[in-house]
Amino acid sequence: MPLLSPAVIRTLALVGHGGSGKTTLAEALLAAAGAIPAMGSIEKGTTVCDFDPLEKKFQHSLNSAVVHLNHRDTRIHLIDTPGLPDFIGRAIGALPAVETAVVVVNAQNGIEMITSRMMQWAANRELCRMVVINKIDAANVDLPGLLAAIQATFGRECLPINLPAAGGTKVVDCFFNPSGEADFSSVADAHQALIDQVVEVDEALMAKYLEQGDISPDELHAPFEKALREGHLIPVCFASARNGAGIAEFLDIIVKLMPNPTEGNPPQFLRGEGAAATPIHAEPDATKHVLAHVFKVTVDPFVGKVGVFRVHQGTITQDTQLYIGDGRKPFKVTHPYLLRGRDFVETGALGPGDIGAVSKVEDIHFDAVLHDSHDEDHIHLVPLELPVPMYRIAIEPKKRGDEQRISEALHKLAAEDPTFRAEHTSANETVISGLGELHMRYILERMQGQYHAEINTRPPRIPYRETVSAGAEGHYRHKKQTGGAGQFGEVFLRIEPLARGAGFEFVDQVKGGTIPGQFIPAVEKGVRQVLEAGPVAGYPLQDVRVIVYDGKHHAVDSKEVAFIAAGKRAFMDAIHKARPIILEPIVNVEIAAPDANMGDIAGDISSRRGQISGTDTIGGGMLAIKGHAPLAELADYHTRLKSITAGRGSFSIEFSHYETVPAAVQAQLAEEHARTGHAEDD
């Protein structure tokens, strides 16, 4: 395929709540453009975009899928994105790849949680936005009421560019056509409102319009694009992907009115890191050096690691040498591809505006910038505002020897998903984190089905800590005689509590060589063994100072092992006298939720031993609620918040500090430790 001019390329992401019909809309567009012979079916698992076996099983998009089609000598790249809240990170990740975010709304369900979020995220990325009201032929839909709700929620700049007609079986244009019959409203009024909105961004054109009273469509193209870029206009289209109403018209709108790569807002690239980073401008010029952004990574069992990217500047051909970020090792593009769902379509060149892919590049990663200059400073996009994974489970292999297989599977899954985390915690367990129960279910099924990794799951351990609340003395004499050379070491020490977060201090105050200097490290080693698993409930010990001040040794029988044992037992003796306590992690919580749910959320946080510290209004009837709570009390909070807010709430946490657990909790933890048989005899 030849290299195309950016002027004949369009890039759009279909975003919106799950069930709004994005995948069926993509299918209808592909069929109408002749890219596929006929529409597939979600129910039958035959759509181009939902090709993953688990997508067919769940009958929902779980990944973003890229397709391309041609209409009126224009190449259109479409990205079909997931709409379920648990997979929203993959939808957000697709936004930097397009000029236009098409927010698809289910005519039956109206404005839903992800509808509002994607409108805001697209605005934050300075994308041009369009709303498509899908399923206009469904029974009992209130299209005038829905249009009014969209305008009330997202602004009066949301104006219909066409209107449904003939009972939702077709649509009538309102931009180029100043008259016509629609199912509701007036085509003439809608046409007038569009013209008025567009000319407002161009003073000279507005003056001409006021003077002459008429403007030709050709004169409106540039101000139309400017209105889109500035968010001064958000066109609203009506369609039914199932009966085909509005599909051909939507294709024409994309070609005639949606921005090409030279007309959209430029991508938000930065050079350098932190405060020293400076904005740079990527130009959609095929002759300049390459700048491309990787917005999706997949690990295919047949073709290996695949990086899907948007070209913003320059040209990528076969044998082009590219660098990844600030790396100094280039890779050669052996085959540049266009994508159509699971199919790779080999192409001769990818230029500005194109969305393509390369395979078998192991170092490629999500959010990487590809370029062809070996001395280029670190260039990257303004970071995406991805939701933080809060739903955590601990995993372990069912069979010994599977640890490596599980580790490799987790590494590959994390490479594909920017909202999936896998970590080995201080509690010596592997914990995976995602955006919700369905997200984790998908990950676990992938691990079993694709990577054949059998695992057990359980709630993760809370990283409790132990410390002391008073000073105390400790002593132990280690003496062992076994017929040959004996063991002898005696240690006197005292301990003192330190401030929270101070850690551990070991102080040597031995005088007169009662413990020879060569054995002091052995005493410290014994003490540090206790730090690893405290005597109350087996959690790491912290915030304590240990002062060794006296002891005894034997010229023959004193050995390192004897002073390790004496140091350990003397420390434990002191801890038991120093009113040991268990500390629990306290986390800062920030909750985004509808203001109507404030009372329920405050009550629920209070019931979890937490406190609300403040609230801020964030628009759209939403509040940012800040507070803190014990981490142990938030194990099921993801599910509870979803229940309270009907799925509209989200939250993030970050570690704040440690506090003493209530006495009842300490008793329970100590009892569990003793019951498991891990408590060590004195």
C-alpha cells in the first residue's frame, strides 16, 4: 500500500459505556465501507474487533481493537475500546492515538458512568469530541429527552449534526442541508444552531455572516475544525448500527468534517523529565524524523510481542531503524503492518496519522515513543491519567516448580495492561492488582487458558508491623555442652521505642571487653533475626533501639553461633517486658463519587474505623472525598463503593503511616499466630 497524505487519513476511537454498541457500530462501518462482506454478531462471536476467546465468552470488549477501512478515497483508522469499568484503562490508553473521541451513547440507557468519564478524559487530552447516539430504533426511547440531557450534562456546544427520521429508520443531515423532516425538532433550527456555533470562532466570518446572512459549506470547514479543537462544538449524530440507520451518513461526516492529522490538536509530547521537561511539537510531515507512540502491546503466542503505535511524524518503512525511548539499541522494522482486528495487513509504509504495528520487538512497551534519531533526548507523551488498580488478590502455584511459569505469565500480562500490577510484597507473597473482580477473573482465566499456569488465590496479607511501647531490659545466657567443645555467650541489653517510621538502631555500649569486639556483629545478627518476625504475631519489628551494654564470654567456648543465640533471646526477653504492640498501615483515601452519595460514603468509612478529612467539587455532580482508614478495613471496599454509587464511584489509596491496632485486633492476630504454630517458645 502506498504512503498516504495525512489529509486523507482520519483517526477515531469509539469510547463509551459497556453495552452502548461500539463493537457493533465498528462492524457496521466496516461492512458499509466494503472492508468486510457482511456484519458479524457479538452473540455468535463473529465480529472483527471482539476476536479474543474471552471476549466471545463474556460478550464484551475486553481489549482495544484497531481496524482500518477506506471510504471516499480516505483511510479511516478506528479503535474499538472496552466500556466496562474494569477495563477502562485500555480505553484511556487509546486516546493519544486519535484526533477524535467518538463517545457512543446507548439510546435506551442514556448517560452512564463511563460516558461521563470518557468525555472528561478526552477533553483532558484536548481531543476533538463527537457523540453518537446509537440504537435509535429501539423500543421506548426518548431521543429528544436524551439530547436535552446530553446538552445539560456536557454543555450547549453538543449540537445535532443530523436527526432521526422515518421512525428511526434513517437520519437527515442538519449541517449541509438547511431543511427537511425529522422525527423531532426542526432540521432548519438545528442547521441554524450549527452555523451560529461555528462562526463564533472566526470574527471575520461572523461579520460576513451577520452582513450577508448566508455562508457556504466550503467557508465553514476551517472554523468547523477550530470549533472542534477548542471544544466549542461537539457534534451529535444519531444512528442504529443494527438496522444501518445513519451509518453511511456517519462515514460521510468522518470524511467531510472530522479532523485529519494536520487539523487536530497536536499530541502532547515532552522532551526531558520532571520540572525540566519542555513541550515539543510533532509535525505530521512525512519527510521529518520519526516520532511514533506505542499505545497498545499484545503478546501473541504465534507472532510474539506486538507493539501497536500511532505515527505522529516521519515515515516508517521496511528496514527503518527505530529506537525505543531513551534506549541506545535500535531495532529494524522487518514488516510494518496495518491492523484489522486480529489480522495483520502488511503495508509498504506508515506515515503521519497512520496506526500500525510491529512484531517480535521484545523491548517495546506501552507508552513508549519510537524515533529514528540515536542522539535524541528522552521524548515522551504527557502521562495518561490511568486509574490506580485497587482490587488485590494473592496468588501461589498449585504445583511446585510452576513459579517460573507464573512469573513469566505475569510479566507478559503486565506488559499488555497498564492497569494490572504484580508484585512480591514484604509479607513474602505474590499479589496481583486490577480494577475490579471481572478484571482479575479475566487475568486468572488468561493465566490458566493461555499460559497453563495453575494457581490458588486468597486475600492478600496486610503488612502489619510490630514494635514496643516502653523501654525494658533483656538478658540471656546461652550455654551448651555436648562432650566436645561447648558454646557460651551471655548478653545484657536494653531496648527503647523510637518514633514512628524511624526504623531500627543497634548501639554497642559494651565496656571492658566483656563481649569481645569480634562477637558484637554476631549479637546484632541475632537481634536482626527477631526483626524479621516479631514474637507477638510474626510480623516485622520496627521503630526500636537496641543497646547492648554488657555480657560475658568464655575464652574457649565462646563462638559466633553462641552470641547469635544469646542476642536473639535477650532481645525477645526485653520485648516481652516492653509492652509490645502491633501496628497497622493507615492509608490516605480519595474517593470520586456522586454528591448524592456523600452521606452513605461517610457512614461507611466511619464504620471502617476511618475518617473523612475534606471534600472538593469536581464537576458533573461529583465530589472528591478525602480521608484516611486502616488498610485492613478496605479489603472489600471496591465492591462496597460500586454498590453505594451504582458503579459511578472510584477510589485510590496511598500509604500514610502506621498506627497501633485496637487491643481486640492485636489479641486476634496473636491468637492466629499461636494457632498456626509459628510462635516460638521462650
